Amino acid sequence: MRILITGASGMLGATLANMLEDEHEVFGTGNSNFDEQPKNYKVLDLNAENYNEVIEWSNPNIIILSGALTNGNYCNNNPEEAFSINGISVKKFSEAANKEVKFIYISTDAVFPSNLHLAKETDCVSPENVYGKSKELGEFFIKFSDRPFCVIRTTIVGLNLNSKKAGFVEWIINASKTSEDISLFDDVVFNPISIWELADEIKHIISLEDFPNEILHISGTEIVTKYKFGIELLKSLKLETKTVRSGLISSFKDRAKRCNDQTLSCVYYQDKYKRKLPKLANTIQTINQYYEADKIRK
Ligand SMILES: NC(=O)c1ccc[n+]([C@@H]2O[C@H](COP(=O)([O-])OP(=O)(O)OC[C@H]3O[C@@H](n4cnc5c(N)ncnc54)[C@H](OP(=O)(O)O)[C@@H]3O)[C@@H](O)[C@H]2O)c1
């Protein structure tokens, strides 16, 4: 299959491209070049007027839409850009690609409000910040794109293949290694899945004869606070945990509103597609495995 992945310079997209390359012809786009980029890679600014050139270049059967502005504060301060990249880009892909091309849109728990615990696919979305609203717009354009689509709502953790980038997990690890004090929220709960485990689920979805034309929640099966996650991660990597302090999101005033309950129910996906999603220990073990492998490579 020919697969086009946007956000292929980002945390999930780069790993997805890497893992799908064994079985498929993969084409990646991102907003910048990087040393570890996939073989078939092009810079595409999702603000571009149309995407005809990229569709012509990749001629995909499936497009995985992973490119997004993911920084909540940046989205809050730049709402037009957030709606353009996270939402309207879907409409532009829909206009550029013919109706047989299937779309997989990577969405987020942030489309739900704080008062929903273990949000289900059937729950009403009601995002509380610009990032969540812009992803809701992306979901809207997917649903009305008149083609097979799958929206995957998830909460991911992992390591960046792109050495120019560092996310949540790298931030925790680097702070421990440099003895920098950081604070992780002990009043924010989530059920994370690693990017490698999610990539396996996406591989499975792509392999299905009947493409799941629906919204799916795919995440980990255990709920944890961000603080506890950080501590467990460092313990597993045998790194010092002293630098991590327990903090409260409620005491942060100058940041984009972020839900303190980011949990997703994955019961529907597991039951219907007969999949077993990972527990927290598996997710941390997977990060550990890739972290150690990366150390050996370097
Ligand atoms: N990370 C999370 O906690 C999380 C949780 C739930 C859902 N998600 C969703 O999962 C997906 C992947 O997230 P991630 O963590 O891998 O994101 P990420 O590491 O922040 O990567 C974002 C990607 O989007 C690209 N991008 C940003 N602005 C662009 C523009 N104007 N034109 C073209 N590309 C642009 C970036 O390109 P450059 O880097 O080259 O600029 C990068 O490749 C996103 O759709 C996100 O909404 C993420």
C-alpha cells in the first residue's frame, strides 16, 4: 500500500513512517528537514493553499494525518494558525485526494471537557482550549469528507527519532540527568500509550479488510497521574527521581486551559477489534527498550 504520513518530522509521525516502511511504500511530510528523515520525504507547510503537488508525488491509498500544532499555549496565542493547521488542512487534503483515498486522523483526548472521566466514542465533545477546538474542527472535516475515514483519539508518550526535537518524556529524562528540578502534575490523570504501541494498532487497522469507518479511542488501559508516570519512568530507567516534584495544575494560571482528566475509555476498540491494549508497565517497558536501543546506537 502507498501511505502518506503528515507530521513525519514529529514524535508519532517519524516513528510511524519508520515502522510502516517494512510493509508499505511510505511517503512523509513535515514542516522541516531533519537528519533522520524517511527515504521519501518532502517539506510541506500545511498552511499552503493546496496540496496537489504532494498528492501527485505520493499518490497514496491512505493518508495518516499526524501533522499538527501540538503546543497548547502556542495554539491559544495563535488561534487562526491552529485552526488552519489542525483543522482546515483536513479539508484541503480532502479536496486534493480522490474519494477512494482513506484518511486516518490522529486526534486527542483534548476534544473532551474535564468533567468526563474515561470519555467514550459516543460522548459529546466540548473542548476547553483552542488546541482541542482545532482538533475538533479536523474531526468535523474528516467526517464530512465523503470517503472512508478513521479518527483515532489517543494520548501518546514516546521518544523523538528527530534529534532536533524533545517532548514530555525527553524533558523528564533530561531533567533527571542534569539534576534540574521539575514539577509534574499530581492532579492530572491520563492513560497513555507509547507511540510504538499505537503504531502497532495503526498497522493492524491498515491491515483490516473492512476499514473501520468510525471514531476509535486507542490508548493505554491504566490511569496514572503525570507525576506518578514521571516517577515510574525514571525508576524503570534507573535514573534519579529526586529532581521531580509533585505539582498541581490548579496552581498554574498563565497557561492554556488543559483538562485535569484526560482519560479515554478504550473498551469499545478492544472489544470490537479483539485487541489487547497495554498496561502502564508495558508502556514504560516499551519506552525503556527504545531508550536503551537508542543509547547503544549513539
Ligand atoms: N503528543 C501528545 O501528547 C498527543 C496527544 C494526543 C494526540 N496527539 C496528536 O498526535 C499527533 C502527533 O503528535 P506529536 O506529538 O507527534 O506532534 P509533534 O511531535 O509536535 O509533531 C508535530 C508535527 O506536525 C508538523 N507541523 C507543525 N506545523 C506544521 C505546518 N505548518 N506545516 C506542516 N507540518 C507542520 C511538525 O513539523 P516540524 O516539526 O517539521 O515543524 C511535526 O512534524 C498530532 O496530530 C496530535 O494532535 C498528540
